[in-house]
Amino acid sequence: MMIGYARVSTQDQNLEPQLDALKKAGCEQIFEEKITGTQRERPELNNCLRMLRKDDVLVVWKLDRLARSLKDLVVIISDLDQRGIGFFSITESIDTTSPSGRLIFHIFGALAEFEHSLIRERTIAGLTAARARGRKGGRKPAMSNSDIQKAIAMLKDPMITKTEVAKHFGVSRLTLNKSIERLNKTV
């Protein structure tokens, strides 16, 4: 069975051109969504992916209607492939049910992996350069050293609980405990 998925990014955009193309391609059922592709949760896409069965083919008008990035596209198509489900993009003429379509998809997978490696290398190089200039990465601690020392002094009073101290400083008990541990390691 051929199942279609159509998406536009805003409520004012028109799904009709996609719907016409999907019907012309032979889709027996079409899932429609008006939601930006940057949203992780796309309910109709999730419903569509759950509904697909072995030997079905997911059809989209264009690749960018399905995935936000090359990496996301590779993840979705790989999942379909493992489940025995084909994929067809009308505009790009990519059909994973054919040998040439599978080849193109594997090239996409290699490109996504290459892109990921480049990003990772640049990130590591940037962090190394920042450390060489004396910059330290990471988030600012939730509690300053003076706040931690005040908290320790407050905890010496048997009438004050850790929960009360944590609440006083606007942190969780876990953060309070970790902050005290961090200060003890530096002393």
C-alpha cells in the first residue's frame, strides 16, 4: 500500500499541490500536517510512521517535507528499511524499492555521517582553542563558593534540614549536595 505524508509549515500555506501529487502517485491514504518542520513532535507524521506495515511505501512530495535535516532523514528512512517499508520522494525521484534508489539513499547516509564527523571535529578544535586561551567551558555553577559555605554553616544547626537550606538558595537537594562535594574537592 502506498501511504502519503504532506506537510506545510504554516496554517496559511496550501497543502493542495502536495495532495494532488501524492494522489497522482497512487497513495491510498494521506496524512496531512500543518506544522513547522523544526517541531520535534509532529503527531500526524508519528501516526503515519506507526501505521506503515511491511511492504508499504511511504511517499512524500519532497524530502524536506519529511525531515528537518539530512541526519533526521537518514534515521527515518533507515527505520523504514529495517521494517521492510519502502520510501519514495516524488520531486527528487528517490525510490528505495529500486537498486538505484537504495544507492542514492546510502550516499545520503554517508554524507550525513561525514557532516556529523566534520561538526564533531570543529567542536573539539574550538574547545581545545578556548582552553588554550584559558577559557573554561560548561555551565556556571548553581551556587557560588560563598553560598556553599553559608549553606554548610546553616547545616551545622540540627534544627535546619537540607531541604530548607536548598529551598533558601533556590536549588534542589541534589544540587546542594553536589555543590558541597565540589567545594570539598577544591579545599
